[in-house]
Amino acid sequence: MEYLHGFDKKEQDRLIHQAQFLEPFVYAGVDLKKVNRLLEVGCGVGAQSKILLKRFPKLKITGVDFSAAQLHVAAQYLKKPIKDGKVELLQQDAQALDLEHKKYDAAFLCWFLEHVPEPLKVLKRVYKHLKPGAQIILTEVFNQSLFMEPYSPNYLKYWFEFNELQWGMKGHPFAGAQLGHLLKEAGFKSINVEFRPLHFDSRNPKQRSEFIEFFFQILLSAETQLLDQKKVTSDQVTKMYKEVALAKKAKDSVFFYSFARATAVR
Ligand SMILES: C[S@@+](CC[C@H](N)C(=O)[O-])C[C@H]1O[C@@H](n2cnc3c(N)ncnc32)[C@H](O)[C@@H]1O
């Protein structure tokens, strides 16, 4: 199956770094203290599962992913909690999710629906696996929101092609804006969608530089594919590198990106 970021070791390490780096933003307002059985769909290499267990040690997590390569890494990364019976990992396509246990207390999906051709199918399947009154928590991209000052045309063109590439793979780079509709269609109630800004300027230059670099690594995760498919030229890529280097140094630079957080109840 096609997947934007690929499954190599560099990408798997990036997922672990990403989860740790964004933890304060992703977990703000997440309270799973009263939850026992948690369904984590699109668990990848287990990067979020580890954070979830650290924050909510009582959880028992079922992690689902369709990639054997990701689950293989997750099995190593979560060796102890798996041994202790705190985590089980299952290989399934989430669009046809069918688990033995159908009464989860909550579901957690993070940076996931953007990669699925039919996100509504996933949400309908998750719905079926939740207890009435159980909460679903989603964290999703909204790639339209990226902005960087000084004006960086090659960076923005590359980003456009990055999103085109994902769109061509039947992904959803703007999924964050669709969550309210999708949750409603799937039958969920008490839907709340909010956008969380990552906005850094000269007031916090260290964080600004870290975020510019962090996003740069996301862009680079598709560099080979974009070049191979001739969606960008190596000249554009070189210019984009320069724009990023400038933005990291410039006194007045600005980084802005907003992701979406949705919660709802079955
Ligand atoms: C960007 S990663 C996010 C992983 C994890 N949630 C995290 O935040 O670290 C997306 C994951 O979705 C998985 N995936 C993509 N499409 C899938 C599908 N249809 N069913 C199950 N997993 C899928 C990929 O294998 C990948 O591990």
C-alpha cells in the first residue's frame, strides 16, 4: 500500500521524535485517567502509546496499524508494556477494523486519518468498537495553515507539491478541517473541533528555530518521492533549503502552523 512518509528506519525514528517533540501540544487537555481499555488506531511504531502509558499508567492499549514494518518496531519499543499485558498490537486495515473486543472505553487517533483513503469508514468502524458514552480523541493535520516569514516561495511550492503527492495517494492533507463533518456522519455526538496554533516569532526564537527545523524534516520525508516523480526540481529543493536556513536565522522570522483537535462521544 502507498504511504506518504515510507517505512524506513529514518522515518520510524522521526515518528518517535515527533511524538516527544509535540507532546505538550498534542496532550494538552487529554484526560484518560478514568479510561481502562483504549483503542489506538494507526499506532505506527508505538510512539504515542508510550506517551499515553507514561501519562495514564492504568491504560490497557490495543494498537492497530496496517504496516508489519511499523508494528515490528512497535513490538521492540513497547516490549515491557507488552510483556506486562498493558499493550497488544494488531495488524489490520483500519477501514475494515474488526476486533474481537468491541467495548473500548475510549479511542485515540493521532496524525492518522490524513493517510487513509476513506476516513469515514475508519470512524464508523471505531464507533462500533466503543462503549456508549466513550470518547474519541483525534489529532490531525491542516496543511493549508503553514506559513513562514521571510516569504519563502520555493518552500511554499514544495509544500504544495508535498500535499499534491499525498492527495494523489488518496490521502487527506487538510483532514483537520473535515473532522467535524466526518464525526457527525459516523454517528458521534458532542463533537468539538478546535485548531491549535503553533505560532513562533522573535518572542521565542529558540522554539521558532526548533519548529522550522522540525517541519523541514517532515518536508524532507517526501523529498526522494517528489524528485523521482518530477514534482519538484533539484534547483527548487536547493532554494527551499536556503529559505529554511534563512528563516531559522532571521531576526524577524515567523513560523505558523495549526493542527486540529477533535473530541466526540459515542
Ligand atoms: C504518521 S503515522 C502516525 C503514527 C502514530 N499515530 C504517531 O503519532 O506516531 C501513520 C500510521 O498510519 C498507518 N496507516 C496508514 N494507513 C492505514 C490504514 N488504512 N490502516 C491502518 N494503519 C494505517 C501507517 O502505517 C503509519 O504507521
